[in-house]
Amino acid sequence: MCDQKHFDDDEQDFSARGFVTRKQFGVMLGAGVSTMLPQVANAVAVVEQEVTITTPDGTCDAYFVHPAKGSAPAVLVWPDIFGLRPAFRQMGKRLAESGYSVLVVNPFYRTKKAPTAEAGAATPIQQVVPLAQTLSETTHMADAKAFLGWLDQQKPVNKKKKVGTQGYCMGGPMAFRTAAAVPERVGAVASFHGGGLATDKPNSPHLQASKSKASFLVAIAANDDARAPKDKTTLQETFAAAKLPAEIEVYAEAAHGWCPPDSKVYNEPLAEKAWARLLALYGKALT
């Protein structure tokens, strides 16, 4: 999960590699710098909606975007610790333009409606950690069931196709637990710089997900791998034992948080590599 140590380490790494000075880094954060994602080749026309979803704990505000014509496989997107914001709406729309019905949720709806981070990914991490601490295995599982249940009631969703789910940072464990919560529906799971995927607890997300029927894509940041070098092996061994397809890769030179376009460590070439692998996963598994 994102925490103050991740923030401090990434700041030092960012400046040490010569991308910006520490002073410039602070200016970037204050300005909330963001980057536009590359356009989708042969993008389909899409319809965008702000929606409200009823859950056992209240109502969740979310963004739903889907192809304008026909129905398409559903994808549930769990944002990082900075929550539902323009960057994730942009990412969801791009996925819809690639042929999917996409729901991007506000995971903190029990506490606060989006936006939950004042300056997006430029928000000081200590301001949003308390929000993340309100979530748990119980909320992950309950929300996964509610969100997939809602998706299956939507006309733009092709119910004959499996569902995909993807998570970023703290969203990685949520995506894993989605596969555990609704194993009969989830066909593909992707985690990008996810934290806490493999723990020594009996309810570890990787152990729960290994009982699903999904295919997995796990993209690990280089500095996350340096902090927890055994995690990739644990994931590989667990999914192999469960006979579940899994692509697990450490992205060299990628810092924690490299995929969202408003991240201070956004790395477009490596984000595009991760994006291509995501589309390959969904193209094969959401059948």
C-alpha cells in the first residue's frame, strides 16, 4: 500500500536520477501536474455516466463508461489510494474505447464522496492514509459482490462474457479479493504496483485469489520488489500450484505508482507496456 515511506523514497529516487530537483518536485506536486494518455487506435465511441451504486453499507459514487453500441465485457477498476479522480476517469474511458464496459469506483464512499484527494496524486500521502485505513478484507469482499452485481444489471454489459478487474496500489488486493468474492464471474485480474498482495496471514489476498478460476497479471514496481523481493516468487509458486495462468513481472526502472498519468513518477513507456499486457490479458481471458 502507499505510505509515507513510499512517498519519501520515491521523491529521493526521482530527484537522484536527475528527472527533477527536489525543489522542482515540490512545485510539481503543488501544481497537480497531469499527463494525457496516448489515444486508442480505432477507438469506439463511448457513453460516460456518473452513477450511484447501493451497497450493504450505503451508496457508492462511481464512473461508468461503455461503448455506445452493443454490449461488452465488464471491467471493475479499483483506484489507488488517491481515489476516483480525473486520471482514473481518463484511464477508464480509454479502456472503454478499447471495447469494454468499465466501472471505476470510489473505494472510500463510506467516508467521503469523490474527490477524496484534494490534488489527485499530488496530495500529501499522510492526508489519505486514514481513508485507506477504513477499508478491510470485509469491505473489499462486500463491495466486490455489490459492484459486480450492479454491473450484471446493466444493458451495456455482456453477461455471457467473464468480468475483468484491475487494481492499482491498494487496489491490487481489492482486485485479488474480487476474484475470491465472485469466482464464477471473474475471468481476469490485474494488479499494478499493488501492495500487500502476499502476506503471511491466512487471509492473504494471494491465497484467496488462488481459489478462483481467473488468469492473473501482476506488474511490480522495481522499488516495491526491492522492499519485498520474495513476493514475486510467492505469487508465482502459489498460482502455479493452483494451475492458474499468471504473468508476474518486475518492471525495471518503474517506481511505485508509475501507471496513473497524474502520478509524480508516471513512466509513459512502462505504463504503455503494462497497458498492452492488460489488453492482452482481457482479450484472452474475458471470453
